[in-house]
Amino acid sequence: MSQSEMICRCFRVSRATVEQAVDVLGAENVKDIVRITEAGSGCMCCRCKIQELIEQRRAQNIELELA
Ligand code: FES
């Protein structure tokens, strides 16, 4: 998955934007991502992908903190 990969096509939100919302703004769930980026608030078919990405990113961040 590349940084520029489009996660939400309805609102043209990329993977990098979702990751930044997690890293910088502390988004913890899909609801946070919707509030911050609008991704997931249209057809909603990207919500599973957003949830997956949040979990991956948070796990990576925890690993970095523990290293
Ligand atoms: S693709 Fe994200 S709300 Fe439609």
C-alpha cells in the first residue's frame, strides 16, 4: 500500500492523511477519522479499510514507542 493510495474515494482521502490523523491528531477510531477528514461519511464502503489502517498504524506506533 502506497502513501498516496486513496482510502476514501468519496472524499479523496489518502492513506497518508488517515495516518497523519492517527499520528498527529490522535484519531483512535473510524468516528474520529470521519470527524477529522470526512472519510467514511459518504457511501461508507471504505470504513473497514479505515479501521484496518487505524489498527495497523496504532500498532506500529506502539512498537516504535517500546523500541
Ligand atoms: S469511499 Fe469513503 S465514504 Fe465512500
